[in-house]
Amino acid sequence: GESVGLHLPTLSVQEGDNSIINCAYSNSASDYFIWYKQESGKGPQFIIDIRSNMDKRQGQRVTVLLNKTVKHLSLQIAATQPGDSAVYFCAENIAGANSKLTFGKGITLSVRP
Amino acid sequence: KAGVTQTPRYLIKTRGQQVTLSCSPISGHRSVSWYQQTPGQGLQFLFEYFSETQRNKGNFPGRFSGRQFSNSRSEMNVSTLELGDSALYLCASSLNPDTQYFGPGTRLTVL
């Protein structure tokens, strides 16, 4: 069945370093992918998205890479800051599934000062 | 633009009771989706409403239901509450079928 998974449950990085969070998906029918950030006590916050016809998309300090060949998605955060500490989720939307998002389990990013 | 709002933010109920949660989407958004978030299962899709019609449904028992009003506001109801229903219930709204914006959630505790 369809599933979205994250390779690591936690990631600890030094402030100022770049962070890379990885995600694997299994459904080749997925055509839209989103990264969310969730801070304690809050709902998931949209970070960046990418469609399956793209390999890379850049935002402010964030880049999402999509490798459809190996069904892999990654989120790169440049110059990681303490405010980036949160749980990060990747989510996929399958064509024709309307707004049904399938989420990965989540990875905790901890930024060391 | 105001974000997605959910009420109440916290709720404590006992087993067997029922509960109704409310969600107001971002102005102009007609799609509202509900998700359940637990430490063990993560974020799981409950259902989606668009123009007052349920457009999609996840794998949850019939005790979980919802509806949407003409102003796009949505409610979800859980009847005959079980301990396992304790979770953060998240509502998300979208203008198109893809980008969803989440509210802060309602933390439901079932005793």
C-alpha cells in the first residue's frame, strides 16, 4: 500500500550548519509533495512543496529535492537556526485523491547552539 | 489573512461520551480536511469536505463523522468515545486540492 517514511527519527545539527532531512515514498502515483514543520503545541506549518514534474525547488533558506527514480524526497535547510528546531514531516498527495495527504512519521530536528 | 482556527483548543471527555470539534477555514478556502495525530500512528487522514460534500474519507470507524456548512466552516463529531481516541485533531483548509494549511488543533483527552 501507499506509505511515506522517514529514514531517521532524530537529527541533531550545529547552529549555522546545513541540515538535510530525508524521506522515502512508495507510491509512484504520487505527484505532489509537501514538507511541513511542527513546533510543540502548534499545527503543522507549510514550508515548501514540489510537483512530480520538478526535481528541485528553492525557497527562503530551504530547498526540496525530488528523485522520482528512487522515490526519495529531501529537505535542505541552509544555515540552520535555533528556531528551526521542530518536527518535520513529508507528505504526499496522490493524483485523484483530492486533498488526502499521506504523512511520514516525522523527524525531530534539534539545533545545538 | 487570518489562518485556520479550531475550537476548542483543549477538551477532556470520558469514555462513552461524544464530542464535536469545530474548524473555520481560511477565508475563500472551500476544502476542509481533518486529521488525527497520535504519537503512535502519526498524522492520519480522517475525511475531506468540499462545498458541503464529503469528497474523501480515511480508514476510520463510523463513530467519526463530519459535516461542512455553506460558509465552509466544518465540524467533526466522534461518538461513543474510546480511550484510543485521545489525540490532537487537526483541521486543514485549501484553495486547491494540494496545498493545505493547518490550524493549531484540538487536543482531546478521553478518560
